[in-house]
Amino acid sequence: MDKNKNSIRVRIAPSPTGYLHIGTARTALFNYLFARANNGSFLLRIEDTDLERSRDIMTESIKSGLNWLNLGWDEDVVYQSDHFDNYRERAFELLKRGNAYWCYCTPKEIEERKKKALNSHKRWMYDRRCYNLKEKERKDFEREGRPKALRFHIPPGVTEYKDLIHGGIKRDNSEIEDFVILKSDGSPTYNMAVVVDDHRMEITHVMRGDDHIPNTPKQILLYKAFGWKPPEFAHFPLILGKDRSKLSKRKNAVAISEYRDKGFLPEAMVNYLAFLGWSPKTKEEIFSLSELVERFTLKSINQKPAVFDLERLEWVNRKWMNRLKEEEIAKRLQHYLKEKGIDVQNREYIIKIIGAMGNRVKKFQDFIQLGYYFFSDNFSLDEKGASEHFYPGLSRRMRKLVDRLEELEPFNREGIEEVLRGLSQELGCRSAELIHPVRLGISGMTFGPGIFILMEVLGKKRVINRLQSLIEYLKGEEK
Ligand code: GLU
């Protein structure tokens, strides 16, 4: 993408201290859609200034999560850890211009003064002790070799901006603390690094979660102190859990990788994430990434928090399983199963399983949880089901059934049904008295696809072998 003066440039700036979070992925998606809809650039910046907490493995997981969602970024990834000199230079620039000052207060001293203020029910903000330091005191601290941090001096006045989603936001500067821009170890703080980078990267629109609203006036003040034009700002609504509390690791799967692991389709994930804060204002609900690009505008973003609803995501995923071609779904399921250690060579068999399971499965993981018996003879028997549906004399009936099935050719649902119903009539029992035990014998479960389809899909050899094992088991029980 060419970088001409008027082109839109947006970014996401995750900190690699955790996996790609649902909220970050949603912010990435909105930025991506905005960039693509406006022929702009979507950039990725890794905010790894906190060297202690940043992990390469997290950076990799963020990148692979974005790639999985198909949210490819333009240009090279920017790492903040490559720009420490730049932040320091810029911070000293502010010091020289009188917009920043050294603070020698130790964390302990600050803590004590804060406690005192709070005890007398006063609000606490850094009290500018070091801004008002006498020259001699400063010299003494320097001689002592006290660690020092650089604080930004908040000018008097009011900071206002027009948020592209929330409209006018105003903050009295007297409510903003002289925040640290350079820590005593020489590393920049978040607000400092973000402004220096967004300016250097020529970001035109800073769009992130609502939780950053309190940071924006601080950042605008930094832009002003540098004499730079601030970008536009937009803050996306928070994502809450179903109980309307903040989405938390304890209650929800919050990492995108967990959804991939459960076998959700990336198309469905993107589709669902878009609805966390955006809506097309029509009844349509299923959109591909390119369809979203066509529809997306910042105007259609809600101001109110969005609620994450797993059932809704499953519903969207199911819709996408129907929307994609059967062959494509089969290919992906085959790949998914392989990753889980289940190697199924026969694509036709997978297609039949998908057909048989129908809407019972909402995501690939369900094929394993609800249909493990399709892939292995080593399934366990539902004990409760067995105690309900197995009865004395059943092994003889099963023997007869096996004999009939062995002769059945072709082994299809119609033929199987005929055999089963015919046999139950002959034996003078209800078909259910054969069907329930057969289902338990061939799948270990009491529920699943229609029995005749299930038998057809499993195929003659598997069904007969499993029924034979059932007979052996029943004989053991009958003794
Ligand atoms: N590193 C910040 C975060 O992950 C970035 C916020 C921003 O976009 O400015 O929340």
C-alpha cells in the first residue's frame, strides 16, 4: 500500500504479556475493516517495553492468532523494544522544553504521602514535590545518586477531543496527574511510547478499547507538548461476560487460540467478533470478512458494552459449517482431527460423518466429544444406558441380528432398517428393544444420529465387529 499523505493508517498495539485476547482480536478486526474499507493500511506494533513480562511465545501467538483470523497486517511488524533510544531522545526533548521534570521521590515516600492524603479523605495525585524542588535539594539528590524518573508536567486548562464513537470528551487538566514518561530504569511508560510511535508511524486513527479512554487526554497533551497534530481517536465498547461483568479468564475462554483449539472456524469467529460492538442495522447475521469490509463504518459501532455469548458464537459457527462447501469442511475437519492425534485417511468417510451428525455438532471438537466412536473402537460404554437397555437373553437376539446383517448387501440404511424391524417382528419384541442395545453396542452412547444412518456410516465390518464384542460382553454379564 502506498503511503501517500491522505491515506488512512491504523494499528493495533498488543502487549505480548498474554495470548491474543478476544478483546484485542475484536479491536484488530475493527481496525482491519476500517483500513480495508478506506483503502488504508493496517499495522501491527508489539508493545514489548516491559522486558520482564514480555514473552516471544506470546508475540508468536498474537501473530498466529491474527493470521488464523485472516487479519493480515501491512508493512513490517514494529517492536517497541527496538526503539528505546527514540523514546529517551523524545523524553529529553520534553525536559529541555520545560514540559518535563526529574522526580526523585522513592516509591516508599510517595506511598506514605498518598496514605496520609487518603487517611484525611483527600484525593491523591502526585503532589509535584519535585517540580517545586529547590536547586540545592536537587543537587543533593543528584550527589546521593538517587534514582530518578521523568515526569510530564500537565499544563493548566481543559483537554477536549471528538471521539469518533462517543462524541465530545472533555477533561479538566487539573484532574490529570503529572505522569511518569521515563522510568528510573530508562524505559518509557505506555503513554509516552504510544505517542512517540503513533507519530513516527504516521497513524491517522487511534482506535482501541474503551478502557483506554482515561489515557487519551494524557496522550493528547503529549502531542501538544511536542507540537504534533494528534490523530483521530475512537474507543470501542467493552466486551462483557454474560453476567455483565468484565470478560475474565476464570469464567470464559478469553484467548483466541482456545477457540481454534475447540474447532471453531475462523470465518465464524470473525463474523461473531464483528457483532461484538458493531451491527449492520439489518437482520442479516452471516458475513464473510470481505462482506464485512463492504458494510463496515464507524457510525455503526455501538456505544454500549457488548456481551460475549458462547451459544451465539456456536450458532454462527454452525451457520458457517453449512455455508462452506462440504468438501472444504471435511478437509478442515480431517486436519483438525489429525492435530488431535486422530488420523482418518478416508475423506469420504469424514463427509459421511459430517452428514450423519448434522446440527448436533456446533464445532469440530464436538465430533470427538459426541462421536469418538466414529474414529476408534476404544470408546467407553454408558453404564446407565446399559443398565436400562440390556436385558437377559439379549445376547441371543444380537447373535441373530449379526447373522442377518452379515448377509445384508448392500449395507445401507433401508436394508438395515428392514432387517431390524423384520427381526423384531419375528421375535415378537418392540424394535426399540433391539435398537437401544445396538446403539450402545456400536457407539457406547444412548443418543446420536438415527440408528440406521449411523450403522450405514460406520459400515458393515465395524458394526458386526462391535456387535460381536457386545455379544461377548453380554455373555459375560449373563453368567
Ligand atoms: N498495549 C496497549 C494494550 O494492549 C495498546 C493500547 C493502544 O492501542 O494504545 O492495551
